[in-house]
Amino acid sequence: MDSFELNKFIGATLGTVFVVFSLSIASDAIFESHDPEQPGYVIQAAEGGAENTGGEAKDTGPEPVAPLLASADPAEGEKVFKKCNACH
């Protein structure tokens, strides 16, 4: 590679950088961005959390499954499954 080809590659690179920076400066001049008075936005939500429940019971999570399994009837489950099996 002789120096003429090297100059072409470097010139093309510098020309590309010049065009990109020129477009960046021009777009900044056309599309001005204004900073907001306060960063972010306000979320409207009730303050306080658990204190505002009015004496309601606290959620303890899901019910235990053991009593449900003890009272389950397999024959009744087969009847329900037949309805589901018709389509699925």
C-alpha cells in the first residue's frame, strides 16, 4: 500500500467524522432540548400504606393447601375433567 492509498483512507475517515459532527451540531441547533423544571414526574399515590387500612386484617398470604386436599373427592374431579376434556 503506497502513501496515496493511505491518504485516501485517512481522508475518507476524517471526512466521515466531519460530516457526522456537522450533522450533530446542525440537529442540536434545529431541535433544542429544554430541561424540565423538576426532573422526573409525579406519581399520584396514597401515602401511608398500612396505617390507612382502617383496622382491616393484614394479608397473611395464601391459604394452606393441606385442608383442601383432605376434603377433595376424586370422583367429583373426574366429572369436572370430563367437561374440560370435551374441548381440550
